[in-house]
Amino acid sequence: MIELGGNIKLVNFEGLEPALLIVVKKVVGNYTKKISESLNEFKSIEVTLVNKENNEIKVKVEANKSYESNAKDKNLFFALDKCLSVILKE
């Protein structure tokens, strides 16, 4: 598990190439900022790479209530974007 900041956790991302991991951290960081501004009492976000083979992502956000989202795509970044954008729209 990789912790960014204290309220952001990346689970199962340890095996990614360093260049990919940098982009994942940037994307998650930018979305977390937007999500924390739009949700009351934002506490934490956990992004899990469920399956590396088909880029399945699961996001769980703790705020005044819990939010969850799942997505998978051939492209890791598209899956990440789909998953985080669903949370942002809620």
C-alpha cells in the first residue's frame, strides 16, 4: 500500500512501472482535491488496483457517508478516470 498525504491510499499499485505510478499519483491527487472540495466532511480515499491484467479499479471514499465505484478498461488511466469521475458526480 502506498500512502499519499495521509488521506489517500493506493492499494496494489506497488508493481507498476515508476513512470506509470507517477501519472497515477497525479491523477488521483487532482481528483482527490476536487472530490474533497465537493463533499462535506471528506475523510479519505482508497484506490485499489483489483486486477492488473484487465485494469480493474475500485475506489472507496469516506466522507459524511461512503461512496464506492468500480471500473475496468484496456487502458489503466481510462479505468481510473471513469471510476473517479463517478465519485465526483455523486
